[in-house]
Amino acid sequence: MARANLQRAPRREGLRLERGSDGQLWAGRGESARAVRVTRCFPWSEPSRYLSLRDGEDEEIALIRDLAELGPDSRRALAESLIEAGFVLQVEGVEEVEEEIEIRTFRVRTQQGVRSFQTLRDEWPRQMPGGGVLIRDVVGDLYFIPSPASLDEKSRKLLWAFLD
């Protein structure tokens, strides 16, 4: 995308998002585009909804109410940027997964130590572009496994039970 000024527009029609070769997220309409960063808005319990795209002067370029508003390529670029923008714990191993009537409890090893979190039973880990896996807990925190294939055997077995 070529750099140019975008006019502030509340509608997402024609909005396209892509990752530049520098890894930065770019938002554009027509021929104009600008580098943006993603800021999550409330409610925190909906981490993939109500996303503000802001330029270098912190001016809102667009508000994404739901990822479904975007085309597949834009959705993928935004999902990758969300991993970097949010509170994301990187998982290094899965210790156990317990299933109850309506929730699952995960116990994982992260770079910050051992953590336990819960997900709703109908909230499945999502495979991300590039091969990583993202898990969202009931309070909206995100847990990212950058390379599931490089996990230890026990972790892979526990995780693969929840992936397609």
C-alpha cells in the first residue's frame, strides 16, 4: 500500500488491512493507506470485537465492531496484529486439561511461570496464520502457542485433542 492520508470514516466499507514487509499493520481505502496500531476497547470480555485502528497521532482511523465486518485477508492481518497488541501469554507447554460440564481448565507453562485458566467448552483454540494456536480464556486473556509442533509430546497430545 502506498502511504497517504486517509480521511476519518466510521464505516468499514472498502477498508482493507494488510501487514507490510516491516510487520506493521496498514489500513487503506482506495489507493491511500497509513500505518495503524490496534487498540482494544471495552468490553474486555470480547477481545476480538470493538477494535480501534489508530494512526501515529493516536487519531482513530476506523472502529471495527466485529472481525466479521472485514474480508478474509484483512481479518487475517488484523488477527496477527491482535496477537501483538493484547495481553498475550506465550505458552511453552500444556500440563493438563480438565473438562467439566461447561468449562475446561487448562494448566500451562508460560514464560511467566505456570498458569491456570478456564475456557468455555464451546470456545475452541484457534489456529492462526503461520501455524500458531491462540486460546482465549473466560476473562478475555489470550494464550499463544507459536509453534505447537515444537511442544513436548505430552503437550502436543493434550492440545491436539482440541484442534481440527
